[in-house]
Amino acid sequence: MTIAVIMYKRLGLSNTDIALYTSWLYLPWVIKPFWSPFVDLLKTKRWWIVTMQLLIGAGFAGIAFSIPTAYYLQLSLAFFWLLAFASATHDIAADGYYMLALDSGEQSFFVGIRNTFYRLATIFGQGILVMLAGALETGTLLPDTPLRIPMAWSLTFYLLAALFIGLTLYHKIVLPRPASDAPRTELSVGQLASDFFHTFVTFFQKKHLGLMFFFLLTYRLGESQLVKIASPFLLDKHAASGLELSTATVGMIYGTIGVIALLLGGVLGGIVVSRHGFRRWILPMALAINLPDALYIYLSAVHPDAWQVIVAVAIEQLGYGFGFTAYMLYLIYIAEGEHKTAHYAIGTGFMALGMMLPGMAAGWIQDTIGYTPFFVWVCICTLPGILASVLVRNKIDPAFGKKS
């Protein structure tokens, strides 16, 4: 998502359009629970993984092809939609395949490796690829023409497409074929629909339902808007009250240093919860994910040197990583009981909805009131999430999350 925001900003789209169009890309994750049962019914998990990877590679190639054209916005958004649905489906298949191809001991061994490679992929996508596009934008490798910026991003996505297609071929050969990875032919579409309906109904029969939704939809209310505007703010011209950093610098600060800080925050969050329990740390985590947003008020008002920007972004992302631990643990907490896996998936759908809806309006709000007032607005929007954490805290089992 971040690379799409930066690319569209460099191609000249307004913050209103960027936030609206890229927020819609969360929709596949919002509705993912509705089609996940059919991934079980049709074909194998291995087939879905390889096929979705091929579609993602083709989608990247389509974006690369469309960028230098006159209809780049319509075409690239169509391919981003393809990527979003393919990626969400890949998540469904990969999670199932992980449990089918490995026994419980192997799953425990590889869970850390899996998470590490996910984080490395984030650094590659938000950091290294953006820095590559930035280097191409400077004209070092491309001629200095009016099409230099579109061509820079086109080449970046062609490289990404080639990488994905290569990985698809590799996975086609090396991925194991576990005997348990087979279509669930004993279930009909009607049975699946009936089971899903029952699961969905039981989710809405949980205790404290209103408070649960209040937390799910407001915990990241400020962050959901900030994440859409942070990169455009770093890139925007001084005349527009932005920091006017280069694309490569944004890739280094936000996509590399910021992501590393995010990882460290997540690790720290897991450690403290395992020692003292979730209930003790939910409020400090809510403060950690929300209070550092105020640093952007300082950045927009002062326009400091690059090192201060680095420190501010690192602190904000460290707090985000630490605080987001509470959100993920709450999803696990509300999923306890019958249909745990399905209820967790439904919870992640509401998580995506909580990012999508506020993010859609973020660009329009910023374009209307300016950067500094927008960041003040973001800080105001953090208050419902903090209140939700206070209210939820008393409902949590003190022993939940504590390492036995």
C-alpha cells in the first residue's frame, strides 16, 4: 500500500485522490472471510499459492506497462485491485498450507522464520524498491526527460514483476505436496455456506459486542489517517508545507528505518505482555501507538533537519509496533472459544475496515485544512481509541497473554 501512495504522489495525484483510491484497496481484506471457505473447496492450497503468485507477478507487469500511458490512473488502479484480491487469497491459502505441510513442532520452529521473512519483504517493498525508484528518478540511469519519473516507476515495477514470476516458478518446483492438501470434496457449497452463516452468527453473539466493535474500529482511528498522509507530507514541496524530501530519502527513512523501528516495537510488545499479561499493558500500548502522532505536528510546523525527521519517524513507528501488539492480542482474545480460526478471520476483516473508511477521507481533510491542522486532527482522533482501551481493559482476563 505504501509504495502505491508514494508512486501516485510522485506522478502528481492530489492527496485526496491518493487516500481515497488506495484506501479502497483494503476492501479485499475486509471481505476476505466471505470467500475463504471456497479456497478450501476448490483445488489445493499449493495450487492457490502458485496461481496467486503468478497473478501478482502479472499484476505488477500490468502496472509497469500502464504507468507511462495517458490512462495510467485507471489502468494501474485496475491492476492494483487485481493485486489486492490475489494477495488476500494468497494469505488464505498460505495460512492453510502452513498448517497442512508442517507438523506442530515444525510450525513452532518456522513461525519465527516466517515472520522474519515477512518483515524483510516489508523493508524490501517499502524501503529498497522506493529507494531504487528514487535513484532512477534522479536521472542517474535514465535520460533527463519529462517522462523520467513515470519511466523510473515503470522500471521498478517491471523488476518487481520479474522477481515475482521467478519466485512463482521456483515455488512451483520446490513446494512440497502434502497428502493432506486436497480439496474438501466431502463438503458442498451449500454446506460451506451454512457453516459460514452459523460461524458469522455466533461471532455476533459474543459478549460486550458494542464495546468490541468500538475498540476494533477506533483503536487505530488516528493512525489509519496518518499512514495515508505521512509519505505525501515527506515528499510534498515546501510551498505546500511538506518537507520536500527525495523519493530515495523517504524510502530510507520511512520504508527502512521506520520499518526496523516497527519490528523492534513489536518484539518489545510481545516480551512485556508475555511477562505481565495483556491487561496490564493494553493502556500503555494504546498510548504508545497514539501519542507519538503528535511528532508530525512538530515536523509540519518547524520543518527540521533530516536527522530530526529520522528520529521522529523512528519513534512514531516504534510506538506503532509496540501498540499494535495490543490490537493483535485483542483479536486473539475475542476469537477464543468455538470457531476460533473463523472468528479471528472475521475480526481481521473489521480491522481492515477500520483502516479503510477513515483512510478514504484523510486526503480530503488534509487538502482542505493543511498539514499542521490535519496532524492536530489526527491527534484528536486518537482519543476514542485510548478511551476504548480503558473500557476494554476491565473485561480482559488478567492471566491472558502471560507466559505460564
